[in-house]
Amino acid sequence: MTTVRPTIGVFAGIFNHKGEILVKRREQDESLPGDWDLPGGAVEAEICEKASSEIIIRHELAREIFEETGLEISNKIQIMPAMYPVVLPSKDWAFGIIIGVVDDDPSIGEYEFISPQKLEELAVRPIGNRLVSGSGKRMHRLTLRMFASRDCPNQEFRELAAKRLHEIQQEMK
């Protein structure tokens, strides 16, 4: 019997004071170059196998964020953070983890803080300049969920995102 191991991804919800969320553009040497996504990435299988506690999630997310943005946020991630899951049939599991409001701007890569309206625009752009996978897909739902959380400092954004996420989930049934 073959054992299928899921791919686990951790992605950060980093807000500015206006309640916009940080997205970064994928580099040319990454899969889906030019597309946009939340900072984060896969937790390597070897790391998962060696993990002795849930603290590994904190370390891996902080490492990914630092590598991709230059932001040092390890002190802002709770030891057991709340996680918002998105699971694909391909056994690809992604978890959104809200970091909260960060005062600094990234120092690495191309990035932008976006509103839910801008997210919707990114989700329908052509490949190479869109939100990873497009409208209604994993990254879109994950980003909307971050906006819809009580941790988003903008009430209007929370309401817009919750409404759009509900619409997408109804379409998925």
C-alpha cells in the first residue's frame, strides 16, 4: 500500500494599519513566476518528520516570511497560533496564520498591501500577473479568510471579504 503524504503550506496574514493585507510577487525562478500570493510556503517533509511539537509551525512560517520579505516577525507569532485551513483534493493542505499589523515594509522582493477590492482584481488577471491559481481557488479563499477574521483592523474589509468568501463557498457545494 502506498502512503500519500500531504503537502503542508503555511501562509501569513500580515496587515498594515489600513487593514490591507501583504501579498508578494513570485520570483522568476519560482513556480508560477509573476503571480502574487501571501508570504509563506511549504513545510518540507523532512522538517515535519523531525518535529517534536507544534512550535515547528511558528519556526517555519517565520523562516519563510524572513526569506521572502526580510520581515522579522517570529516574536509576533503565537506558539500555538490559530490556523485557517484550505485543503485541496490533491492532498495539498494550506494553513493561513494571522500575524496581525506590522509597522515595517518588506525589504526583499516585490510586494504590495492590498484591499479586498484589489484582491478581486488580482484574482481575475492573466497567468503571470494574477493571484496564484485565480478566482475562487486556494490562495483567493485563504486571503479572503484572513480579511474576514476579527484580526483585520478594517471592519469594512472584514464584511466585504466575508460576503465574497460565502459566495465562493456556496458555488463550491
